Amino acid sequence: MSEPKTPIDPRELEQAFSLFNIASEQLAATYAGLQSQVVNLTQELAIANGELKRQYLEKEALSQRLAALLAALPAGVVVVDEAGQVIEANPAAQALLGSPLLGLAWPVAQACTLRPTATPEEWETTTHAEPLRLALSTSAPSGTRGQIMLFHDITQAHALQVELARHQRLSAMGEVAARLAHQLRTPLATALLYASQLSQPQLDAAERARFGDKVVARLKHLEKLIQNMLLFVRGEAGGRDVIAVADLLADLQSVLEPQMLERGLVFKVEHGAMAARVLGSREALTGALVNLLENAMQHCPPGARITLSSREQNRQVWLQVADTGPGIEPAAIERLFEPFFTTRQEGTGLGLAIVRGVAQAHGGEATVRSTPGQGAEFALRLPCAKME
């Protein structure tokens, strides 16, 4: 026989239904909240998608504008990646360099299309019948090791600068000729006077020799004056020699040290830029430094010290001639580099003007610092030659 079933308590059943209703209401509320969140997320996603699409369209339009601008830009733009390979070059770059560039290693493309000039960051093309002169500026995009190179065609500007310099020299020739005539008059008249004495029959051999020496000395002075004048008028163009600064100073030391010792001067050479090199005319730079050293010798008394030194900073080389002589008056310093200005009776007044011209022809400058009674320091500032 089966056991009799226990009757269900209505109160328990009612309580169970009540709990079920509460759980159902909670589930319904949670579902409604989820639906609301889904709606909100859907709206936010639609807004985000719209914003992303708007940004994408803006960037695409900007990219198209930049591409059009790059194509229309008259300057040449070359982009090189971290491996040194050309990954982009606008039409102007292709036209200026005259050669396909994409995919080439930049050092190879550079060697095939460009050669350096005496002026830093300026190059000449080798792919045109008439070489173009280009100015190059380089920048590195942030976060990468690539390079962006910008080429400007300065051929006409350079030609105008050369023509302007030529006209300036020609316009100065009138003044130079007038001053030269004045400078030549005195030594020429002196030489003629001494030469006329040689024709006197009563002169003995010693007197004749003395007058002859004086004539030769005056004529040598005239020769030096004319040579300096020609150098000044012609101008000293920068050469194509790669000059080791240490070798240049060593050559000057071997030539001038005996003369320094003969005059009782202390000569010291300090190599602060042993590895530096400059691009230009070795003959012109040597002549400019000899001029500065001879000036120091002529102004310094026995026992004074003359120092020839070099130093390198920020891709620039300073070649300096310093002495412990009497120094230079401030009024004279302002005119030292002017043609025909001199503080010595026997000076030609062209030596320092030539020094300044040599420095400018090599892309640099000539400077002077001096305090009366504390010596003087002349310096040539020159750009370093690029090491390939």
C-alpha cells in the first residue's frame, strides 16, 4: 500500500508564487536595463563610427591636398627611410636631380647626381648640361630615423650674387686705382732718386752698392704692393682642395719658426682641431695666415709670444693668430680690414683686406680682438669640409 500524500500547504504555495513573481520582476527590470544600455551603446557606436568616418574623410582629404601640394611644390622633396632608401620623391626633385630616385639608396643617388661646392649645404647637379646649384636642408621626422631632404634651386640667386660681387669689385677699382697711384708715387719717386744717384761719376763702389740696394728695396716694395692690389681686385675664389688643418699649421710652423727665432720671438703652435678639414684653396689660406703671422712679427718686440692655434666647434674651424704685442687702438680696429688702411709707414694697407676676402670666399669670416697693451688676436672662421 502506498503512503498517503502530505497535503500542500496553501500558504507555502502562495509564498513560492510570490518569490517567483519578485524574481520575474527583477529579471524584467534587468532585461529592460540591458535593452536601454544596448540602445545607448548602439547610439554611441553610431556616433563613434560617424566621427571615425568623418576623421577618415578629413585625413583622406588632407592627404590628397598634401599630395597635390607636394606635386606642385617647386622645391624638391626626397624622403629616405631608416635603411637609407628613397621611398618618396616629388616631381620637382626628379626634375632638379635629373634622375629616377625611387628605390635607390640615397648615397648612390647622391653620388650619381650631385657634387659638393665650396659653400656648406650647397650642391651642383651633374645630370644637366648646365649644372644647377641647389641648397639642401635636411630634417628627421619625429620618432623615426629616416630623413626628409628639401632642395631649392638657387642657380639664379647664386649667379646674381656672383655678378653682384663682380660689380662691387669693379666699382671699387676706381678707388683702388686712385689710392694705388698715391701709394706707388712715393716709393717710385724714391727709387728714381736713388737710381739717379747711381749715374754720378764721383760715387765710390761702396756708395754705388748702397744706392743700388736702396733702389732694389724700393722696387721690391712696389712689386709687393702691385701683387697685393691684384689679389684684392681679383678676389680669392675658394678652391677644391680638402685641407687638413693640422698639416696646414705644421707647414706654417716649419716656414715661419726660423724667422720668429731670428727676431727673438717665442712661436707656439697649438693643435686644437687635429682631425678637422676645410674645403678651399690651400694657397689662399696659407697666404692669409702668413699675412697675419707677418703682421704679428712686425708689431711685436723681441721676447713677445706669438701663437698659431686651431679649434673646432659646431662644424666650424677657427684658425687664430694671437700675440702679446702692444695691441691695437679701438679706433684702428674699426678700419683694419679696409683696403689701403695701415698703421705702419711701410705697410701696403691691402694685407688684411685680402685676409678678409679669402675668409669670405671660403664661406667664413675674419675677426679681430685686441686691448691696447695686451696684444691682439686675429681669427679666420671657416666651415668644416664634409666627410663623405
